Amino acid sequence: MMHREATGYNIVYYHRHPASSLRFYSIDAPNLGVDAFNDVATPMSRQRSGINQDVVKQLNVASIINAAVLKPSSTSSVLNVTHSGSTINHTTKTITIQMSTLLFKALSMSQSTFSRPAQSICNTHVLSKFLLKDMSLSVQQMDVRVEQLAILWRQMAALRFRKEGGRVEIYSKEYTSFFNTVWLILNDITIGYAFGNFLCENHEVLATILKEFVEDILILWPQRALCWLDSWPAGLKLNTELSSFYSGTFVDLVNVWGGVLRHIIFPYLSNTIYIFGLVSSFGALIGGMGGMTMSIALFYDMFVFFTLHIYVCYVIAVVAFEKALWGLGSLWRLFRGKRFNVLRNRTDSWEYDTDQLLFGTILFTLLAFLFPTVLAYYALFALLRLSMILTQASLEIQLAFMNHFPLFALVLRLKDPWRVPGGMYFDFVEVIVHADANEVASGGEDESNSNEASRRSRRQFEYTKDPVTTLIPVMKNQPVTFQRIFFQYTRLWSQLASHYHPFRLLKSLLLGRLLVPIPGSEIRYDKIGNHSKES
Amino acid sequence: MQRVHPLQTNPEFSILRTDYFHEYRVENWHLARDGSGSVIRHTSPWSWKHSIIPLIISISWPKVRAGSFARALILLTTIFFVWTRCTQVIHESVIVLPEHGIQLETHKGLPPLTLFITRRFVPYTILRDVVINEGIKRWDIRYYLVALKEGATGSVGLEVCFPNILPHFPILLQVYRDLREFVALQMSLSSQPP
């Protein structure tokens, strides 16, 4: 067993990252969320000696301390040699400073002009109950974009004035988050420009195709299906009066909406598509709201608008179905001599009077014979509504992908894994050492380059005895795993999966609950950031 | 600095003690449990049976139409085959660095080459305790050694030692005893006034 003296010490070797490389150590995986620049206070770990937060902080500032210590001793000859190089560096530095100042001014100007009115539009209340941004995805997308720009502006203000002795880890996290958003927005605008051009060029053809599609599938097909249900579908004899009432109502509803679409909307459809194309291409100039995300949101809203009649018919059918189902269940309990106790939320036995039983029987018979008709019409509209929901879900998922995809962190993980640390580890390096020395004496290690320096760290000593190779531990950065990069995504995915889970949808269908697409507030950008703050 | 095999019934377990660290290594083979003494290997180096697969692939590739679904299927099968051959667990180890922490390593690759090393380091300041617990693995109940660490905001995280091999109890007991000594030593050291 090892005997170590309590006063013994040992040396830990580590790579001293220069401050400009933005590499740093971390005990745990960092929070790559929106509010990374707020220094989240870590809990006080046990007061043990060893590697804790303070040690890691000291490791991260090591190169700054090194530069501060070595600076007074730099000789003038070194300065002379690098003088010519430094003038070129100086000019590029001034150019970059001027460009960044210009960008910052543009961003702050657009921010002040557009953000306040845009946010107030998004947050207006319709009918004093619903927020406008909950009703329309385009408005929500506008809100998201405005918020992203506000965060960018804040981060840019913080990033521009980097102090010499600043904390590398905070700067690096801000840097990653800032450039991730910038890259996503630029991607968005670029793809949006291409898509917008496509829309603008082909707006006539697209309008014609869309009109045919809406006519055939959204107007004529439901009417044909309803007529089919009215006339003994597949040999089933549905209740004639109820069935004709249902089909008459729904066919009239669809007709009304079809008329609205044909006479009011369709004449302007090609112009609308042209405007969508313009927004997609050039919307970025108006406060940065444009691009592919905005066009996806606009098409989503158009889809919701065109299928409004199916939604209304579905609501009517589902209300009737749910009431019929509940009535049947209650009367079935009556047959068994039981009653639903609302106080205790359970089924109790209960003695019914004879006339209650008789009346219940009559009502049960009525409902039981009317139920297949209700079920048939509900099934039609439930299936239509399900396909609508799935289309909306796929559009929303696409939007979520485009809005916050951790592209920068992913590429950084591939290019320079030490800049996204998720812990650290010790690698064991062979070193030749004196046979009688108890510790390894090595010269100053300024491994400012890659980790190949550790392989080159073989020191030669004058050896009177045979040199012995031993393994010493060297601390290195552990890059964060891919799952951790996508942790916001796993949260988003779990929310989407729990909402659109097939079993949950099936249960809602069978019980007659209203099917709704996922509310937009659950998959918001900053909501995800708030989740990450809690975790 | 020499590797010892302290357990006779489990020769796949070895301990390496140096000045700077102790390594407890479990390799991916074991003796047959019926006492016959034969070695059961869970990894297989490249043998002639594995060479049949490239033969089959190279014969079937030109026969299939270019760009068809079958070619994509063959490609996927090749990638899957290479991936399974090259990520076999060779050995796993728990490395104790006195006064710094515990590092759990998994070496994977094509035996005898090591291609991928996965490491997790738990410093002593985060390590709460080391525990042996029972768990259900498919239709079996196995003991596993786990290091409890403090996660963010006071929650507890688990790091399982030897997660792929899950050796049997005598090995875990040996590692557990040594780890407890270090943890106790660390606690006693830290409780002394500086």
C-alpha cells in the first residue's frame, strides 16, 4: 500500500492555453445557452484540497499571468525584429475595429427603430384574452427574431471591449453563442433569398397549382366524402335524419368557406405569393425579419387559414361525439347500478328508482342507435384533423431547426475540440527520468501549440545510472460530447414527442378530446434558454 | 512499477502501481465459470472468418446495379460491420490519482490495437462516495461499482466503473477497498487545518 506523507506534494502538468486561442478548462460541461454571459454561480463544493473551481480558474488565467510576468524582461532586439510585422498587424487591427464599430452602430440603429414597435405588435391582445403571437406563427417568428437581435446587440456590446485580464471561459462562451446566432441568421437570409427568388419568378404558376389543390382536396373532396357518408357508406345504414342533418350542415359550411376562398382570396393569391417571395428575400432589411424562417411561418399561417373550415367542422363533430360518449358511459353505469361520485372521483354503487331506470333505458337506447352516425362523421373529421396536425407539426419542427441549431458549437467541436470543454482528463506520457530522482525535473513548458508538445516532452539528463521510463499524468481538455451540444435539442424533441406521441393522439381521438398543435410558447427560444438555466 | 494479478480466480484483473497513479484494469475475457479453466474471450481479433465478408462484398458490389437501393444497403452493411469490429471493448480501468481524483477509462478498438479511448475524470472535490450496488441487466442481476459525484446545483450524478464489462464481485470488492482507502485518506487530509 502506498504511504504518502501528509505534507507531500506532486506536480500536475497541464497545457497552458494562450488567451487568444480561446481554449479553457472546465470541470463540467458548460452551459451553451443564451444567457451564457451571466456567470451562473456554481454550488460550493466541499472544501477539499484538490482540483476544484478555483484551481480551474487559475489554470485558465495562467497564460495571462505568464505574459504579465515575462513582459518586463523582453529584450529590445526582439522588438526590433517584429517591428515590421507589427505595423501590418496594426493596420488590420484598426480596420477590423472600424468594421466592428460600423456593424455595431447599424445593429443598434435597427434595434432601436424596429424592436420596440415590433414587440408591441407581437404582444397585443386580441379579444382581450389571446395574444396575437399565440394565434399566428408569423408574428411569433417576428418576435423570436427581434429577441434574437436584441440578445445579439447585448452580446456584441459585451464582446467588443475585451479586457486584457478578462475571464477566458466567459468570453469563449459568449463568443460561441454570439457567432452561432449570427451564422444561423445569415444562413436563414441566404436560403430565404434563393427561395424568395423562386417564389417571385413562379408566383403565377404556383398560384394556379395552389388553387387547384385547394379546390380539389380541401373543398370538393370533403363534400364528396360527406355525400358518401350520407348514402349508406360501405353498406352501413346510418340514421337517415341525423345523417342528412350532419351532411347538410357540413356541406353548407364547406361551401360557404369555399365561396369565401374563391371570391375573396383567390383573385389575389398570385400577388400574395409574390409578396411572400419579397418578404423572404428582402425582409432582412426591415429590422432583420425575413428569410426562410419567415416564409415557413407565412406558409404555415396560410395553411391554417385555408383549412379553417375543416377545423370548425371538426370542433362541431368532436363536441357532439364527446357528449354522446359521455352520455353512453353514464347510462351504462346506470345499468350496472353504479354512479360516478364527483366528490371522490370514483364509481360507487347506487340504488336507482324504477322510473329512473326506465327513463335511463329509453335514453340509452336512443343514444346507442344514434351513436354510429355520430361516430362515422367524427371519424371523418378526426382523420382530416390528424393529417392537418401532422403537417403543422412538420412545419413547426422545420422552423425550430432553422431557428436554433447549434451549428457553431458542432463545427467547433470538429475543428478545435479544446475550445468546447466538457471536463478534463489525464493522459499518461512516457518520460525518461533519473533512476534515483523522486520527481521529474523538466524545464519550462510553454506548450502553447497543440498537444503534440506532450509527445515531444522527453527530457535528456546526464545519466550516470540507467534511465528508467515512467508514466506521468498530463492534464488535458476533454471535449464536450455531442449529446451535450444538442441538449437544447433533446429538450425540444422530448417536448414535441410527448405532445405528438401516437398513443396520446390515439387516446385523445378515442375519448373525443380536442386535438391541438403544440402551443408556440413551449418551443420558444428563450424558454429553452430558461430551461437550461434551471438545469 | 509492475503489473500484479492479485486474484487467482479472476486473472483478467490487474493492478499497476506507480508513484503517480494506481491503475485497476479489467480485460475483456474471463475464465469459464464451471472451473474448467478455459478462457472465454469476448473480443475477437481479425480472423479468416472475418475475411469472408470483404470477399462477399467485393463479389456482390459489381453485380448490383449502380446507384440502386441494394448498393446503399451493401454500403451500410459494410460500415456497420467495420464499426462493430473496430469498437470492441479491449479493457477498462479505474485510475486513481492520489490527491487529484479518479479517472475511468474504456479502451476500444480492434484487438490488440487500441483505437478509441473514452475517459471520464472525477476530481476529489466533486466525488462524494464510492458504492457497490446491485442492478438488473437483462435477465441477470449484476453488481456494479459506482462513483457518486456532485452534479450541478447539488444533484447527484453517477459514474459507473467498468460499465461495459461489469466484472464479478471479487474484482469489485478489491477495487472498492482500495478506493475507500484513498477517499478516507483524502477526507482526513482535507480535514486537517492548513
